[in-house]
Amino acid sequence: MSTADRRTNKHSAPSLHQQVFVSLARTEATLHDALDRVLVPRGLSLTQYNVLRILRGAGAEGLCRNEVGERLITRMPDVTRLLDRMEAADLVTRSRSTDDRRLVNTMLTKKGLTLVNDLDHEVDQLHRSQLDHLSAADLRTLVRLLDAARSKS
Amino acid sequence: MSTADRRTNKHSAPSLHQQVFVSLARTEATLHDALDRVLVPRGLSLTQYNVLRILRGAGAEGLCRNEVGERLITRMPDVTRLLDRMEAADLVTRSRSTDDRRLVNTMLTKKGLTLVNDLDHEVDQLHRSQLDHLSAADLRTLVRLLDAARSKS
DNA sequence: TGACAATAGGTGTTGCAACACTCATATTAC
DNA sequence: GTAATATGAGTGTTGCAACACCTATTGTCA
């Protein structure tokens, strides 16, 4: 675009790269919203649900705060208060490590584990219903291209 | 999963549908974060940038609040204060319609138009650099599958 | 025409997210 | 062994987002 165009409404058609970005954002928002409609009635945000799944995968030893943050999908600079809220809801419990007293291990409570196990089926059903009009080959292609799309970052 | 498993850490491997959801969320977060690093130094959130592009596309007449909200990528129940902040930053201006006095038309200021035009090149360069290791055919396939993935919702 | 519903916009409040900063503990260098 | 650095966790503050609710204007229909 030339300097003379800077104060006009003229702008070029979106490039293929931009189409990818917009389509990606729209699809993520659509699927995210639908999942929220399952999680919010249970008092969970998507981030909190991800923490439950992360901690379930970690087993009884739990994980320290930074390990939880690293495994989260979205960058989350305030894991402390996220875990505070989940501790207040009796979903997780924390205990300071004796090995390294800087570390605080967080693990699921029985209530948290039951909740995330209960949600497995409902969430899987939702994802299936949202995507069952695509073939397995298409889904595998989609995952492959999505993974490739972020491989540079 | 059987009832007996509800309080265990046993859970099945993620289905293909779940892999799509996770990969989609991760890729969106990665690309979103990179774009934020371009926009935040200019004082913009991604949503505000989208509003600028929406209003540029609308031309001099502008759009009313609900029309802006409908065109946004993510559901946004508080467009009023979003536009308040952009008006305070002198990016948009508002005027109540005389035809239907319920409507308030929002349009870009000269500053807002210049800003969004200036960002075009930088944003496009970013998107290209993030995705230039994928072929055009792959990008077209990605857009097609992403569009298909949200077609049911 | 006058009551009532529908639409558009705005507001009050609450809770969460992001930033910078501090404190405690552990590791490293000398 | 002590000082300096690095790492992990938590806190104070600010701003934005989401929810419910309210007001003004328009449209609908008896």
C-alpha cells in the first residue's frame, strides 16, 4: 500500500495467510463457546478444566505451579490465583515440598478427580457431535496442518 | 468409563476429535500471542484491531453497536465500553442516528484509519512469516477444513 | 390511539487476567 | 563459607470482560 493510501479505505483483499488466521480464530471461538456451555454450569472455566486434566495426568504426586503453567494451552501469568480459586472450590490441594522448600505441589482432591472424570464423557460427546460430519482422514489432516502451522513459533 | 473408575486416574487416550480441539486451541493461542506482540505496543487488543478493520470495511457511514458486535470473531457482550475506550483513544467517533434515534453510529476517525492502514503491512508480514513453511495448497486445505469444522454450529 | 412487546444502547457490579514487584529458598562462584 | 545470582511462589494494582438490569425509542396490534 502506498503512502497516499494511508488515509483511505482502500485496502487489498486478505491474503491466504490472513484467511488462515481469521478462520482459525473463528473456529476456535465457536468450539470454545460450545465447551464453555458445558463447563460453566459446573463452575469451571476452560482453563480450570485444563488444569484438572493436567493434574489428573500428573497422578498423586501432583505438579508445582510452574509445571502447571507450562502445560497450559494459553500463556497464563497468574497461575497462583487460578489455583487459589480452585483450592477454594475444593478441587485441588497444595502442600509445600520438603525437598525444595520453594516448590508447592498441587494435586487433585477426590472431588476434583471425580469432576474431571465425570466430564470426560460429556466433553467427548460434544466434540464428536461438533465434528462428526468430517471424515477421520480430514480430522487427521486438520491436526497435522494445525500442528505444522505453529511449528515455527 | 465405568462408575468404578470415577475416582481413579485411569482415562482413555484422547480421541481424534479431542486432538483436533487441543491442536486448534494451541495453534490459535500461539498465533494470537504473536499478533498481540505487534498490537499491544500500539495500544491495541486483538478485539480492538478487529473493530478497526470492521469499521474500515464499513466506510464513512460507520456501523451501529450491534452490527459491530455481530461481525466480531469472539462473542462480545460489552461492545459499548469497548467502543468507549476506543473513543477515548480517539480511534473512533460516535453520533446518534437521526432516522432511528435508538441507533448510534460508530465510524473511524482519521487517526483510527491511519493506524489500521499502517498495521496492514506489519500484520501481513507476521502472518506470512508464521506460515510460509506451508504450501499454498496446504493453507487452502487448512482454511477449508477449519470452515467445515465450525459449519455445524 | 393506547397498551404492550421488541429493539438498541448504556450502566452497576463482580470476578478474572496482566503487569510489575517482593519475599523465600536454592544454587553458583569466589 | 559468604556474596551474588537464579528460581519458585505470592501480592498489589489496574483494566477488561461477563452478567444482570435499566432507559429510551420504535414497531405492532387490539
